[in-house]
Amino acid sequence: MDLRYTDDQQAYREAVRGFADEVSRAKAYATEAATRVTSLGIQVHGAMGLTRGYPAEKLFRDARMLTIPDGTTEIHKLVLGRELTGINALH
């Protein structure tokens, strides 16, 4: 099985290579904002906001879950720090 990239895939990888900091910034901002907003929604609804099956509760679970795929928000902050300062916090 050939695991090499096609020419189109390689061109895409090269085109997006320089955008790691923008992607990290966007994901961190969007997922943290969604978590903050849905948390406030739960607080507005009080105890009902925590009821399983209630829209506010489901939206909060979904928003919280989005902070994990493709790297946690903390990892994205480390990527941003490395891009801005040139210092790798993990080594």
C-alpha cells in the first residue's frame, strides 16, 4: 500500500503549513467562548439548566466536548506561545 501524498494533498499541506498559530488561536477562542456562553445559559435556567435532555444542558456538553478534539485548549495555547516567542514550553 502506497502511503505517499498525492500532488494535490502535498500542495495543500504546504499551503496551510504556515497557519498553525491562526488555527490554534481560532480554535481556542471559539471553544472557550462557546463554553462560557453555554455555562451562562445554564446559570440563567437555574436547576432546570442541568436537567438531562434540556437544550441548555446539551449545548453545554457539546461545547465542552469541543475543547478536546484536535488538541485541548491548553495545547493550543502552548502552540501559540511557541509561535510568538520561539520558546518550546515542553522541552
